[in-house]
Amino acid sequence: MGDDDCRTCTEVARIVRRCLDEGSTVEIDGLGTFRLGRWGEYEFIAQGQPRIFLAYAEEDLPHVRKLYAALEGQGLDPWLDKERLLPGQNWPRAIERAIERADFFVACFSRRSTSQRGYFHSELRYALDCAARLPLEEVFLIPVRLEECDVPPSIRQSIQYVDLFPDWVKGVARIVAAVRRARRASGRPRSGLNG
């Protein structure tokens, strides 16, 4: 390693540390995510953790942030646009890529998400297209109801959904169990639809 390489590594480490100290998480594609831990220590989550894309309607963001934190607390690697997209990034392409690379796609249904047009439906359609490339018995789409609402018939007729009400803890536990069971059933960690 030359002097220029050492300076580059030192500069990258300094930038990562500064971002972590400011409360940001730093994802290094193909490696994992660095974050500041509860007690101020630096933590690293290897990319081997199941990647879970969270799709939602904008009005449901507070519930989805809570779900994001719960999944992260269980050692999973949730992907939320508000946490992962960077300024200047081509966000439609970044979202498609995140869906393609996800091990699981959690669609968060509510009265708002099912009754209005928007990006939630676009992401859901794209995820269904991605799921069509997987073996039939492989779990990819996990529908989640944030409240009493209708799940589209095309989904509820063939895929079991999870309710996060009235018992949030039980609902999250069911999502985590489904992810872990699917990972064990596949016999190996899946690294997205393209990998």
C-alpha cells in the first residue's frame, strides 16, 4: 500500500467517524453498515443480515420509522428511503435497486396507502415483478397492516399478511420469525434478487 492509499484510507475513516458522530449511519455497499451504538460506541452490521425494504405511504412514516427501529433492534437490516437515500442521488433508480437487492419486501398497508395513488403502489408493483423471478415457495413479499384496512385481493388471496395492531410486539415478532424461518429454509443467506 502506497502513501496515497494510506492517506485515502485515513480520509475515508475520518469522514465515516464524523458522520457517525453526527448521528448518521454509513452504509458501504457490499460490506455493511456502520452506526453509533446506544452507549456511544461504533457498531458494524455486516451485510450478511437480511435486507428488508420497507414500502409505505408518506402519511404512515411515523409507524414505519418505529418498525424500522424494531427490525434493526432484532439484528435485521431494514431499508427505509428516509434513512438510506443520499442528497443528489437518483432516488427512483436507487429505490428500484434497493428492492432488487432486498431479501424481503415489507409492504405497509393502511387506509391511506390503499386509497390513494403514489409511489407506494409503484414500489409494490415493482416488488411483485421481482418476486415473479423467485421460486414459488420462496418468501419475498411480506404484507403488513398498520391498521384495520383492506389488502388488495391479488395479494391477500395468495400471501399471508401480518397485523401490527392491536399487538405491535406480537406483529413485529411474526415478521422477524418469518424472515428468519425463510432464511433457514433457503439453506443459505440470500443477497438480493441480483446477487
